[in-house]
Amino acid sequence: MTIGIIGAMQEEITPLLEHYQAYETIEFCGHSYYRVSLGKKTLIIACSRIGKVYSALTASVMILHFGCEQIIFNGVAGGINPQYKVGDLVLATKLCQHDVDITIFGHPFGYISDGKIFTQSDSTLNEIAKAVAKENGIHLYEGVVATGDQFIHSKEKKEWIQKEFKADAIEMEGASVAVVCDNLNTPICVIRAISDNAGDEALISYEEFLATSAKISASLVIKMIEKL
């Protein structure tokens, strides 16, 4: 089995590379991909870079070039749900693109022509994530994750996204990867650790807690890999 693990930033995949230690670096399509051999399992780990275009490209390469049969997106997100605190883990049940706007043609926000507003994550992978979290005493929230090519640091924008999409967390890659996986019939699981509250102090919180939150998310992914 070949499993792809994506993080948008180097900080989000460094804990994985440090854990596995032995890996092969492969340069392809302008990116570095790291191959880890674990008996019958092969991991392809990559830092996609920030944003929907790069993350979609990375997911496509993992599936079409490296033959990944499952994709796990690991990283951090801004919290919208008032219950979420910095360091909390969120499992995306479904994802949307909050910055898509063709409402002038009578469509709702987030809708793409011949598409849909929300893309579901894989129920089997999600159940594994929940089981692993329970076994290890990790509290794992389940929620809607909204994606857009914007770093949200405005309280008003955060509240609009929450109202429009019933979103619990915001980030910049998950939904685009989910769309790729949906179209290529590849199971996807998106796990995010909250690094900020997506409000007026988001940048300060994000910079302070990025590395710590990324390690929390990666630790759950590592335990998931052992179960797959």
C-alpha cells in the first residue's frame, strides 16, 4: 500500500521526517517528495507549499505519478468553532472553498460549475483516525473545514465563513486536495491542529504556535499509519 501524506509547510512535515529518519528524497515537478519504506507500506511525504493550486498539484502528482492509494493531509488551521483551543485536533468530515464566488449567476457561495459546495472526506480513514485518537487518549473534534487562498485574520470574515458554511476551522489547502481525491477516486483524510483563532490576533498566535500545533497533528498521523 502506498500512502501520501501532505503538509503545506515544511514545519508540518518535519515531525514526520524526524520520526521516520530513513527516507529517499525525490525531486519531481518542482517539489521534493520523500519516500519512506515500512515493510508492505510505502509513504510519500511532501510539503506542497501554501495554497490551493500547489496543494492540488501535489495531490495529483502523489496519486498519478507515485501511485498513492490514500491521502492524508496533516497540518494546522485557524479555529472558528468557539470550543476549539490552540492545539486541539480537528478531523474534517467535509470541506468547502469559502473564496469561490459565482453568486452573480445565481449559485451559492462555494459552488463551482458542474461541482458541489462540500466534498466529503473518507469515512473509513476517519474511523481509523477516531479509533487511534481514542486509544491514545487524544480528544479529536469532527467538523467542517473551509479552505481559501487567504490567511483569515478578520473577525468579520471569520464570522461570515462560519455563518455561510457552518465551518469549524479555516485553512488554505484541504478542500482543493479533497476535490482532487474525489475526482480520482482516492480516499482522503484531513487532520488539522488549531494554531490560532482566525481573529484579529491570528497572525501572532499562528507564528507562536505553528510548530507546536504541527507536531500534535503529525503525532496522530504517525499512529494512524501504524494501523493502516
